[in-house]
Amino acid sequence: RGTEGVFAKFLRSCGQWLDTPPTGRHVDLIQAYRHHVKEMRGLSNAHTDRQITTINDFLEQTITAAHPLADVVLGDIEHYVDHWAQRLDRSSLMKRIGYLRSFFRFCHDRGEIRFCPEQIDTPRKYREEKPPRAIAWEMTQQLLASIDRSTPMGERDYAILFLIAHYGLRTGEIPPLMVDSIDWKQHVLRVVQGKTRSILVLPMAAPIERVLKNYLRRGRPRTERTELFLTVLAPIGPMTAPSINAIFQRRVKKSGLPLGTASPYGLRHGFAMRLLEQGVGIKAIGDLLGHSSLESTSVYLRLHTEALRDVALPMPAGTALAGSLS
């Protein structure tokens, strides 16, 4: 399937791919919804495709000749959600339910269904309910050291993760980097921060320049494209945020390190924690991370368990409290 996907992407870039026209009982409704979310809500093609995939999955599992769309009730949606609740975490399940609510809101406005989509219940996700995501610096160094840099892909993956770990970049800030984002004369790297719509000028120390030079010499394909980081397999194109996440997961798996639940944002959180431990102010850390409020920065600086151990005072032996706890 992966090979088919790469070949299809190559054919699309050459203008030789013909998309199969959609078929099915609700093809007209799906196409109308696709037009609605693109024109009225301005969603990207990738986001729209994810919604359509979920909607088609629900329709295939639920709608039959004896049970048309007009007869769908909340129980059908609850049954579908219960099916996926066994396979997805709450965050992924919330997205899937959100896609369905949006679609059924559209259907309700057209008179296709009877029930109110706002009655569709969704799981709750609370801020700071999870433990800190920061990856310790020692673990980050081990991860980087485990990458085989003898191949172009290894050089690229090392450079990407190196920049995230040393600058605290978001995965979405890697694809917009261009070759001319590097100013060798001024020894700075210019990063476009998507959330604040600003350009962050970062100083390049000698190790960072060395990593980037090695990537440009041995890892980057020879092409006229201006993006800094490119795919290795044909057709050569820019990286995406999901592909960078896939790089991290692949390198973690190959390293054998205990980072099974970690994500690239763990490197970003670890960068913030290192700055805090070195005495850098929260405002400066927030500026580097591209935050518009200190509240956002505080999420990155939650204390880990070992830091809390240093806060606790020793309990005197033989006290009544100590005896009750024992």
C-alpha cells in the first residue's frame, strides 16, 4: 500500500493520474458537503479528506436500503462511537465525533435528518490532565546518537530532529524552512512561526552550522526546489508536519529507547525545560517558543516527578503522622 501511494503521488506530479470518480448512494451529498466546508469554512484539502473518510466509514457501516440516512438516530452514532472507542484515544475520538457533528449539522440544515446534531455527545479532554511531555536531555542525546547518518535519509532525519531539540521548533515550522532561511554570513537561521505570524531570528552555533552543512552536502537531493528539507523518494517534494512526526516515531522505534508514548513535541518541551533550568526567564522562553501568552508557556514548564522530589521535606521518624502512614 505504501508503494502504491508513493507511485500515485509521482503520477500526480507528472499529470498522469486520473482520480476515480466517487460512487455510492450518497455521492451527491458528500460532494455538496465537501464544497460547503471548502467554500464556507475554508478548510484545506487534507483536512476535508480526513472528514470525508470518517463520514464514508460511518455511512458504510450504518446506512442500508432498509435503514436510510433519514432514519439515522442518536443510537446509531453511539454504536459507531462505541466501536471506535475501543481503538482510539480520546483526542482522536473527539476529532472523529467532531467530523460527524459537522456533517450532520450540514444534513440537518438541508432537511436530510430529523434529530438535532447538537445532541451528539463527545468525550472531554482537560488541559494539563496528562503528565509532562518533556524528553530529558540525556535521552534526547541518545536518540540523536542512534541515527545512522551514512545515508541521505539519515542525514536529513538527524538534522530535522537536531533543530527541533536545539531550537524547540514545532513540527509545522520545519516544512516552511527554505535554503535561504540560513544566513551563513550573519550566522543566523530565520524561522517563520505560524501561530504568531512572525519571523524568529535564531543564532547558529558552530554545531548547528556543522549539522546543516553535512545535510546540504550529503543528505539533500540535488534539485531546483527551494525548500530546505525534502523527501528522499521520488517525486521529490517538501516535508509535511505529519511526515516529520513519522520520522520521529521511526527513529524512536529503531533506537530502542523507552519513548513509546513520546512525540516530537517532547523535544520541544525538553528544550523549554533546559532553558528554565539554566535560569532563562519565562518571557524569553515564550518568545523563543512563539507563544503569545505566558499561560501557554507555563504548560511547557510543568515540573516532572524528579523535580518534585527535591521540594518535599524529610519527615521526622517516630512522629504520629509517620506512624499513621505506616
